[in-house]
Amino acid sequence: MNRFLAALALAAFAWSAQAGALKVTVLDKEGRPVPDAVVVLAPSVPGTPAPLPDHVTITQQNMRFVPAVSLVGVGAVGTFVNNDPWEHHVRGSAAGIQNFDAASSSGFELRLEGKANGRPAQSSQAKFDQPGAVLLGCHLHASMKAHVFVSDTPWAALSGEDGSASFVGVPEGPLRIRVWQADQLLELPPQQMTLTAAPARATVQLQVLPRRRRV
């Protein structure tokens, strides 16, 4: 048993010596931090990151989708809940310059009745089985928009209010950093860096000023 514990400790030490921490900060065109940007890493070796969520709940409340941006893995299920007293629609389509048809196997359309007093809110589900950014909209209320980013790698994270996304246990060596943000329609070129066991930082600057979300 002692030999087994010693071997386990040695393996853990070797893994920690070959993995590092990385903090990526996303800034807008004027140098301000950008929340709700998706940071995706492509390390030179796979590593063992925590899996991304396989389920997300998105509510419709006060004429908004909440949250505005969600991050899930391929195959995740989304539950849509209408907490408003009026009917809402949900349409999922590929975000960006080229949208796919909501009638195809990649898109989806849902209708949710308004929440009646004293009754549970109506909900419905859709599956996100294609990687990429999905734009959520409502035909009945054009101002309602949100996004779900479906990642085909678990090396992905959302930036917080300070514009940063943090990763731990990233394998040492070369890696690429890619950033997606809803208002950055033209994809930024990947940023290259080499990670060591020491904590590292990187900054990615967008070419746009993201629109403020209505409160």
C-alpha cells in the first residue's frame, strides 16, 4: 500500500509539474474588459480539463433571455422557461454572418405560453448537437436576443465582469487561444503562446465595442 501511495504521489507531482495555470483577459477596442466572451484553448496535448455543462436553463423574463450567453458542450440540452405573462417564441440559428435554416436539423423553433398567475411557468427543451455559436431570438419580440456557445472541446470558459477567464491544469507547451464574442462578427486570428508550469497571463483585444445589454 505504501508503494502504491508513493507511486500515486509521484504521478500527481509529475502531472502538476507538466501543467500550469492561465488567465486570459478579453478587452474591447478601447481597452475595457469584456464579460461574456468565450475563450477556447487548443493545447498541444489533451490534458484532463473538467467537462463542460451538459444542460443549461435559459429563462425568458422581463422581455430578456437570461443568461445572455451560455457555454455548453456538444450534445447539451437546453431548457427554456417563460416567466413572462405573455407568449414568447424561441428560435435557434447559427450566429454570425451565415445563419442556418431553423427548419433544418441544426436549428429549432419553440413557442411558450405566458405564465398564468398561480401556475408553473411553461418550459420546453432543445438539444445543441452542433459546435459553434447559436443565436437565440423571439419572432414576437425582436429585441430579445441571447447566445449559446457549443464547444467541441472542454478547454473553454466564459469571461467574467473583469473580462478574464481562468484555466488550471493546462498542459505545458505550445497552445492557441481563440476568443468568440457576440458582436465580433469577424473571427479574430488565434493567439499563439507557450505555457510553462508557472502561472501565465494573456490578453486578447477585440476589434469592436460590444453593445450594452438592456438592464
